[in-house]
Amino acid sequence: MEIRNEIISRIKIALGEVIETLNTEELQENTDLFNDLNLDSTSVIELLMALEDHFETVEFDPENLKIEDFQTIGSLANFIQNQIKELSY
């Protein structure tokens, strides 16, 4: 479970970099990235770049991403955790 907490922590940091006015301490796993945080296509690209910086071994191919992967902080954490597992094989 520690790795998941680390992933969520890094997601929150990346979101704080993209949305500078965001209080990341209020973010929860069920925070909706689009409806609660009002992310748009530009901010999603910025978030992906920030996440790649925070997860050096994970690269995001926009063509392979599904909207479900970016619905909430928790679904994004699941996606990243699966990417990390695939890289460790």
C-alpha cells in the first residue's frame, strides 16, 4: 500500500504544479479531475508532462490513454501503478 500512497502524493504535487492556486491537501482519491478541478485538454497535457517528471520510468502515450484513467486521482493512481508493474516485469 505504500507505493500507492507515494503515487497519490506525487499526483497531488504534479496537480499543484499545473494548478498553482490548488490546495493539494484537500485532494482525495475520489477528486474528479475534470468536474472538481476543471482540467481541460491543455492542463491534461501539462499534468502528463509533470507526471513524467515525477515518475521517471513512466511515459504517457496520449493515444493509449482512456478518459476513465483520468477521471479521478484514484483512477490515475491505478493507471500509473499498472504502468510501474508492467515496467518491473
